[in-house]
Amino acid sequence: MKITSTKIDGVFAVENNSFTDDRGTFTRLFCSGDLANVIGSRHIAQINRSRTIAVGAVRGLHYQQLPHAEMKLVLCLKGRVWDVAVDLRTGSRTFLHWHAEELSAGNSRMLIISEGCAHGFQVLDRDSEILYLHTAPYNPASEGGVQPSDPLLRISWPLRIVDLSERDRTHPLLSSDFAGLAV
């Protein structure tokens, strides 16, 4: 695994090594030893799989607040997505900045998103599947979200957003006095 820091503290891009022979391909997607400097003493508490059919569909931007804040490790198992992390942490030097990576079944890249950052993705290939590893179980009372088209964030989505859930469409816009999330 090759781990690269991004412009946002606590957000990392990971290149997983794949080994191919005449039988197919083998890729290690998670190794606590290789990721020890990134995940520290955190443990994987929940694993989810998401399948999205429509090209241009966006899921997110989601986060969990304390005491259930979580780190996410995100991989694409099928298709391609444009995966986005947004820094919402109070006092962070990259507050309200975003970072995106193209994740695909072919490139085996992973995005690691720290607590206090919102996460979302846009589908680039029809019928794409994402695998999420979470360091905290989902807690509805701690859930939060930001609209993907929030003008304060100015995220440059690669495609026009064509499919957004009612829940994601109704997340509040950030106000100019938004102070961020405690983590």
C-alpha cells in the first residue's frame, strides 16, 4: 500500500497493489498493519456496500457528529466514482476545503476520510459499487449532511447531478457563520 497525504489533514489517498496472473487479480484492500500510522488505535466497527445505478447520481455529503464521529475508508468495487471529502472541522487550517479522487475497480484506490469531514461521491460509470469501512457504527441521532451543491464549498462535480435523494436534497446550506464541527 502506498499512502499519500492530501491537502486536507486526516484525508489520505491509498494505492493498493494488485497482483495479476492468468487466473485473475488479487488485491489486499485493508491491512491494519499497513495503515497503522493513519488509523491509529481505531477499529473497523461497520462495513457497508452501496450500489448506485445512474451516471451522475450523487450520494452525500454525509458525516456523523460526536460522540459517534467516524473515520471512513472508501473503495470502489465496481465501476467508477468521483469520491469527495470536505473538511468541516472547527479550527482546521483547511476548513471548508474539499479533496476528490477518482476511485474505480480498475485502480484499486482508497480514500480515507477523517472524523469531522463530510463525504460524498458521484457515479461516473453505470451501476457502480462502493465499499465503506467505518470506525463507528451508524447513529441516526448523530447524522449530519451538507448539500452537494452548497455555494460555500464550490465543489466542481465532474458531471451534472442527475439523481439526488430527498434526504440529500434537503440538507441545509452552510451559513457564512458556520463554525464547524468539534471532533
